[in-house]
Amino acid sequence: MEWHVTDAQSLQIIDREIGEHTFSPSEYEIVRRVIYATADFDYKSLVRFSDSALQAGAAALAARSTIVVDVPMVQVGITPITQGTFANPVYCSMDALTRPQREKTRVAWGIETLAQRYPEAIFVVGQAQTALATLVDLIESEDIKPALVIGTPAGFVGIDVALERLKNSLVPHIRIEGRKGSAVVAAAIVNGLVDLAWQAYGKEASNVL
């Protein structure tokens, strides 16, 4: 990402207000990116990383793994940086050609369809809690084995259960604790992760492209 002077000033403010923390340097970059995108310092205590989530995600990005997202806002938010780096294909569940089912929302059915096509993809659920619940169902039934799951949907009903199930899974993941979250948060996490991965793998990837 190209930064403007005002971006640098904003990051200085964030660093000053965050103060002491227990994040690793890489985790801090993700949290800082989320706060920058939302202007909400509550995320300092809401972003959660499973063991080796960043390492797994960076490796998957460098391997050009497919990225599956739940809503167009996430897709639009991450496509420029992915296409400018590792060129990972990005698919949105809302665009999946599926046969609708009454018991599932369109986005949930779409994410299931894409998960069956790309069982080891990076999955990014920024808005639709039904998509996250469906994804966790597939993980628990061992139908899919994602490289990474990013789960940040906001909600009042059912989201806490879905996030707890994701937490208890063995899948590398980054999630938001509690009711807050959004597609903006999800895109910020992906973009921060791509930056980290490009720093680690970019030279090698450039030689392949």
C-alpha cells in the first residue's frame, strides 16, 4: 500500500494512543491497520489470532491460493492489493452460480458452493454471519481444510456461537471477539496480511511472475 503523509500522521496517532500491548510485531501491524480503517480503538482488544495464523496466511498468499469472500465490499477492498502482489484469484459467494435453497441464505449457499470447489482456500467472511456458520459446519464435518479463515461479521444473534466454534477449530484464523465487525475490518486484515506476506515472500514471487 502506498502511504500519504496524512496516513503516516494517522499511524503515529494510533501508535501513541495504543501505547503498550502484547502483540507480536506482525500482529500489531494487522491491529493497527484495522484501527486505521475504522478509527475505532476498541479493536485493540477485539482482534484475535490463532496460533500461526499469520504464518499460514502469508504462506497461502505466496502460494497464490484462491481467496473466497462473502460479499462484494470485501472483494472490492482487497482486489487492488492482491492483483498488485501475488495475483491470487478472488471469488465472491454472491457471484457463485448456485441453486437456491430455502433453508439457506444466498450468501451461505454461495460460500458452501465455493468452499466445495476450493476446499483449501483462504476464506474471508466480513459481513454475513450465515456464511461464517456454514463455513464452520464444513470445517467441523471435515469437508474442507482452509488455509486461513478471517471472520469479522457483526451481529447480535448467533454470531457469538459461530465465532466460538471457529475459535475451537484447528483451522488457522483471525477473528473479532464480540458483536463488532464489518467488511471494512475484514478487508483491512487481508490488506495488512498481504503487505506482511509481500515483505516476506515478494522478491521470490516477483521472480516467478
